[in-house]
Amino acid sequence: MGTGEREMSWIADTYAYTLGQNDINAKACVTGKPISQGGVHGRTSATGRGLVFGVQNFADNEKIMSKIGLTPGLKDKTFIVQGFGNVGYHSMMYMCKSGARCVGVAERDGGIYYDGPNGIDFEQLKSFYDNNRKSIVGFPGAKTYINGIDVLFEKCDILIPAACEQQLTKDNANRVQAKMIAEGANGPITPSADAIFLKKNVLVIPDMYINAGGVAVSYFEWLKNLNHVGYGRLLAKYERDGHDRMIVAVQDALVKLLGKEKGDIKLSLPERESRGHLLEEDIVHSALENTMILSAEAIRDVAERYKLGLDMRTAAYVYAIDKILKVYDEAGFVFA
């Protein structure tokens, strides 16, 4: 906690000039670095973006949503987020962009709640936060809470604890009104609280899966550092030329069919510049989404196979341990 690109850059630089002085892959010693220091586009928002990919995947599952009494999809779902740091802010931003409505935000010095028709605007809140000494307290139009954690017990569909560990315990779990909880932080729910949520038919998407987007993109950054070339660099020109040939082919067909005046394809300058251009950020986002989708499907399959109901935490553990067992078995280390 409390670290960013600057601190990661310090670590990479210190290692490169000491223990990694003769190591060509020294930049790969740490991830989350600035782009100029070997970082990867999309890393900053990866945990929050990955969280929303995961929540969306579970929310789109009609069978699971019917069990918790919600309709499929994120559109018009209300949510509360704890923490307005990197994970909390990006989770809020991408949830809102996916059609959900933020009604509450909790921070260390207080919280806010506003269940209006449009909810809390993430851009306005970020601007207020940056100009209010890094505090959300006093945001115009919202009800202020002196104790931020009290916001977590207000009415909402989805709760995203994205701050510290052990926030939801056996002492306050019954006060939570959300039907779905996505653990954006590490260990925000204690085991005793987890058992209470299972009894209440609340879907808990475990931290080992839902906040793994940052780790996944860190892996992509590590691979980039080992390969010494950015994603999309080798294929950018090839893709652009391919798009050009496709546009020319379509245009020729339209001219033959409609005549030159109606069949001519006119591209704006941004379209001409971006066509076929593989951006590293787009590749990273696509890979992250695919990772979250495949993992969600695997966890749900395990839950169904072993009749675990809404216990996705146990399903995630079983899925992970099963993969480890398979590796050991196929390596010849397991004897029946």
C-alpha cells in the first residue's frame, strides 16, 4: 500500500545498479514501473479494470443472479466502494462505464452516500478529491458519514471493499445489505463473516480471483521486460497494411455497385491514423479480460461440479489446488 510508479522505479533502478549490474533482464526485477522505465500500458488501472471484468462475468450469469435475487447484467445496479485509491477509483470508474450506479464511497476519514437517479459521478468526485486535500468528505449533494465504514451498511446491490483487510467481520456482517461482494482488497472479509454471508445467500467473489487483475498485468509487464520489446510493436505495420488492403477492396466493391460518388470511403484523420494500429494498452486490456473470463468460468464450473452453491472461495481454492496437483502428477511426483 502507498506505493506507485515512482517507488517501483526506485526499486528497479537500485537493483539495476547493484545486484543486477550485469543482468540484461534487470528491469524485470519489479513491476508497476513507469512506461519509460520498462512499464506496460494499462498496469495502473489493471486491478480495478480486472475487478469489473470479473463482476461483469458473474453478473451476466442468469443462474447465479437468480440465486441472490438480482437480474442479470450490471446496468442500473447500485454499488458502494470502500477506498478511493488506485483500486477503488478505477473500480468505480469502470463500474459506472458499465452501466452501474455508484451510491456510496467510504474512505479512512469518512464517507459519502447519495442514492440519486444518477448516483455519484466519478469524474466530479475525483476532481473534488484532488482539490480537497485528498478527501471525499463534504462532496456536494451527498450525505456525509464521520465513520467511513458505516457507508458499507447502506442499501446497494454490489459492495466493493477495496481498502484494507478485515473490514467485514462477524460483528458487522449482518448489517451488510448488498447481494454481491467483490473483494477488491486483500482479505477484507474474515472467515466468520464469510460464513455469515453464505447463510444469507450473498455472493462473495473472492480476492484471490477478483483483485488478481494487477498481478496478471504485472506478469505481462515481466514478459515485456524479458522480451525487450513492447506488445504490438512487431505487428503494427503489418496490421495497418492489412487494414489498408481491406478498405481498398471494400471501396472497389462499393464503387462498382453504387458508383464512385456513393461508394467512396472517406476516413477522418483519427480513423486513418488509428486503423490497424495495435496499441499496447488495447492488447493488455484484451488479454486481461480474457484471463478474468476464463478464470470465472473455471471457478463456476468447479462450484457446480462439487455442488458448492455460492461458495466461490472454496471453488477457487479447489480449482487452484487441482491445477497444482495436475502439474505434480504429470511430473511423476504423485504416487497413488
